[in-house]
Amino acid sequence: MPSRPTIRDVAARAGVTDMTVSRVVNRSGPVSEGVRRRVEQAIEELGYVPSRLARGLRSKRTLTIALVVSDITNPFFTTIARGVEDAASDQELLVMVCNTDESEEEETRYLGMLAGQNVDGVLLVPAKGAENACALAERRRLPLVLLERRIPGNAHSLVHCDVRSGARRMMEHLLKLGHREFALLTSPIGLTTADDRVEGALEALKGTGGRATVFSERLNRETSGKAVERWMALNPRPTAIFALNNLLTIGALKALRARGFRVPQDVSLAGFDDLPEPLLENPFLTVVSQPSYEIGKAGFELLLAEIANPGFAHREVMLQPELVIRDSCGSPTVFE
Amino acid sequence: MPSRPTIRDVAARAGVTDMTVSRVVNRSGPVSEGVRRRVEQAIEELGYVPSRLARGLRSKRTLTIALVVSDITNPFFTTIARGVEDAASDQELLVMVCNTDESEEEETRYLGMLAGQNVDGVLLVPAKGAENACALAERRRLPLVLLERRIPGNAHSLVHCDVRSGARRMMEHLLKLGHREFALLTSPIGLTTADDRVEGALEALKGTGGRATVFSERLNRETSGKAVERWMALNPRPTAIFALNNLLTIGALKALRARGFRVPQDVSLAGFDDLPEPLLENPFLTVVSQPSYEIGKAGFELLLAEIANPGFAHREVMLQPELVIRDSCGSPTVFE
DNA sequence: TTGTAGGCGTTATCAT
DNA sequence: ATGATAACGCCTACAA
């Protein structure tokens, strides 16, 4: 009942010591041609695979990183994950994925587990109040790069997207179409990135005579009907609705339709975050699209730098979102 | 410049040996109340987190598993991943995610990395020709559970979905609507699950006078126009198209529309695999929906059993898909 | 070019 | 209830 072969099993079979095998495996030293061949054959015959565990214990490198997001099921994060994994895979690194559901507690729990140095670094999309998690990483000297969301007063490296400009440009687009009355939909959890979006949108209004009302919404089957009523009860009634994240966008679309409002004939609807092209059954929604795949890739690169040079220069990468103009926004129409 | 504290740092600070600390941390032995408190305080003060690496090296358990899928970006796999991660998280296990893009080579590469025993087990959605990967796992005694797709003649535990019955039931539904001429769309890579779907669909036709033509398609912007022509050139022309996976379903819908065919007025379109409800902007597609979240959860449970009892009874779990009837299929209409 | 010694941070086992 | 010892599998440093 042979257990998994170790480096010493290989060594024995090849008639050398474990060090020689180690040299062959890692090309970390000179080995004569004949010995190399014998060792390689032994490795082959035994099906030897070096233990990353033991290796990590010595070298302090596990060749593994973690990606902590709120919900991998959200296509925005899914695409980030794919970007991270592709980049990591190129370097023969493995990636763990953790879902926090925006819970600070889960986040802290995960960072605790990850700090058990089974991971060389962490890519974190921080939940509200991620200070705990960051402090934990700091304490354990765990390289950490933030993704997508800032933490006020935090000095970690960060990859994010210029959502403020994205929101502003979308509003400018809507203004150009002739809209002046807006409803802005944002999520009730106070994320920096959500605030940035709101601010960007409002910025665009300055000196235009446009007006926006901000609604904090969590849309689901029960709440969405009432929400639509609130938006449309505004006086004057908004001609354009700008939903500041992807779930809100879809939620708003469904809710509006359910109440008999046609988009864009009755109201324009602009959104944030796109769905991957192959999943888009009906390219329709005009959105601010964030380069999520690139966020993942860039995050990985920064993390790699951080790992190689811990606490060196904390850097910030800001990517530009893209305005994707489709069919859900038109010129305002006047009712009755 | 203190490095990460080890169990011995804690021991020193608490005035005990590392073994005592170990006992406190793992509740693995008797510790007097006072000592326990001192140790706990030292742990707190130092911010000690046990090394999973060292732990794993000793105990042969890393409390980590891997999920290997073709593409995490496909919502079907994303949801599986979420199911796995939720279940794993309950047991304080971490999950690695790997994308193979259906490449046997990538799959083998990943299994090699994972076999470096930094993982207690693997959940694999096998690509075509995953025998290599399975053999590798076998050799390294790496617990492995297959997800979603069978491998002919393979003895590993398996969680999948009764796609044959799902496809059959969908066809029965279409027959009941009056359809007799079908186009079946399947992917060109020869997956067992794809074959099962085709067979299930054809089964339903027996003795009904219905007829189906099978097309192996890879739909993209270039190919899809010609593909539509092929389907619709059938004589008699199909009144219903059944796409056997989610990408084909969306692809077919877009392609048909682009060629001016309205769904369902001109052709009915049935699909496989659903999008998560919150992402469904416009619930429209009639589909066979697989319980992907549950596949993930069940897979994890099986893997846990496998880990606890390696090579015990290889089990198979088959979940039932659900017919989701929406608006993309109607009764056949006659042209010209 | 190859080998020896020792330790990375834990925990199993045996001893006190 | 606590401690001493060894070992998990590998690699760094040094020696031959």
C-alpha cells in the first residue's frame, strides 16, 4: 500500500540523495547528465510530484494567492476572477476564491484563515468596514492588494476603475439626449465606489439645470414595485433613471416593466457594469462598462510586485470605464 | 522587524511549551484553566495564526480543495462554484478554482500542481479525454469527484444531472405544442453529457412521427449566419430549435434574430441551462434548467466522504433538471 | 558534481 | 496537566 512517493523515494530509486533530486527538480544546481536521466526516470516511474506544502514551509512561498470577493456569482466579480486566474496561471500560481457576501465578519474570518501563510498574498474586494481585514493582513505581513473599492485612509495598493468619470460621462450623454430630471439608484451599503458613482453623476449636472434625486434601493420581488412608485412620483417626473450597479440595473428594468413603463419609450434607463458578451441575449442596456477582466489582471500584477517587494511603494492603478451606448436610453418624451 | 509569530513565540510569551499552545489551539488535550487563559492572551497579543502549511505537513490535511472547471465565467460553472464554496466554507475549508478551457493539457497541468498534496481533494468537471487527469489523481491517491460529466469506464464518484431525461421532457413539451420538425444544436467537442442530451432528445421522438436533425455548432459572429441558413434550409423547415447548452442557446437566439427570424413567432427556441434569476433581464427563454448550485454542494459532500474514507464506495448522485417554460416556444406556424 | 546537517512550524507519541 | 522528542518533505548552507 504505497503512500505518495517523497523526494527520498525518488532518491533511493535513482541511487542518489534527496538533494540531487531536488537539484534536478528545481534546476537549482549542477547535475551530471547521467544522474539527471536516472533521476528523471525515477520521478517518472514513481509518479513523483513535489509537495508544495513542504516546499512552502522552507521557502516561505506557497505559490498560491487568494481572491476575496463579495459574490463570485456576480458577473462583474466572475470576470475579475477569470482575469486573476489567467494571470496567475501563467506564473504557475494557484488561486483560492472566497465569497464574503459583503459581510465584514466573513471577510475577517477568511483573512484569518488565509493569514495562516498558506497564501502568498491576497486580492481583496473590501466590504464596508474592511479595516479589520486590512489590519489583520498588515499584522501578519500578508501582501494585500485592494480591488475595485477604496478604503478611506488605507495605504494598500489598489486597482480600480474611474467610476466617477464613468458616471459623469454617462450623465453627460443623457443630458445631451435632452434629459433634465433624473433618478439615481444606488445601493444602501455605503461603499466608497458607490459614493464615487453618485458624486460623478452629480458633478455632471452642475450648471446644466439638470436635477437628480438619489434613491438607496435594494430591489427584490417585494420591494421593487414600491420603489418604482417612489421614483416616478417625483415631480417633475424623471425622464431618465441611472442605476449605479449591475443588479440594480436589471432590477430596475424588471420593476419598471412590471409596472407598465416601457424602456426607453416611457423612461430611459442607464446602468453600470456589463454582462459578458456571450451571455447577452439581447444587447439592449446602455451602460458604463468596467474593464473587469483587466482589473483582475492588473490586480494580480500589483500583488506579484507586492510579494516580491513587500511594503515597497504602494501603487494605485486606475482604469477607464467605457460608455456602451445601446438602446435603453432615448430622448425624453413628455407625458399626457 | 518581527516576522510572523510562530507557536513557539506564543509558548515563550505564555511561559509554556509549544505543545501546550498546540493543545489550546486545537483543543486536542487537557489544559488547565489558568494556562489556557495565558496562552489565549499571548495568542491575542501576538496576533498568532497557526501555519496551515506546517499543520498540513504533519497532519496530511490541508483543509483545502480544488474545483477544476472549463470556464468559471460560464454562469453554469459559476453557480456550481458558489455551491462548492458555500459548503466548503461551512467546514472551514478553502477552495481553489482552476479554468481548463476544455483543454486536456491544462487539465493535466492543474492536476499535477494540485497533486503536490496541498489539496485534500479535487472536484473536476472533466474535459474530453480526462483519463490522464484521473490517472494522475489515482496514482497520487488524490481524492477526486467528477462533476457534471461522466468519463466512460471511469470509477470515480460522480455528481451529475439527468440531462437525458431533461432533454426528453423538453422534446415532449415541444411535441405537445405540435412541433414535428426539429433542429438540435450541440457542441462539436464530444462530451458525454452532450451525447446524453442528444440521445434524450431523440428518444422522445420515437413513434411520434417527429424528426430531428443534429447540428454540431460553434457559434460566433462569423459562423452564426451560415449556421442559421443550414438549420432553416432543412426541408421541411424545422419549427423548433433545441440548443443543448447555454452558450448555444444565446448564440442561436442572436443568430436567428440577426437573420430576421422572430422567436417564437417564426421558430420556437428551447435551451439548456438557465441564467441566475437576478441576471435575467427578461425572463424569456424556455429551458431545461440544471440545479447547478446543488451539483456543487452535493459534489462537495461526496468529496468530503471520499477524503474521510479514500476509495471506499464510489457513489453516483444524479439530480433532476427542471423544465422552465417561458416565452420562447409556441405552437408551430406554417409559412408562405 | 554530489552529499551532510539542520531547520522551516506543526503535531503524534511517549514520558513525566 | 505538561513537556521532550521526533518526524512530516523539502531546501539552504556548507562541506567534500
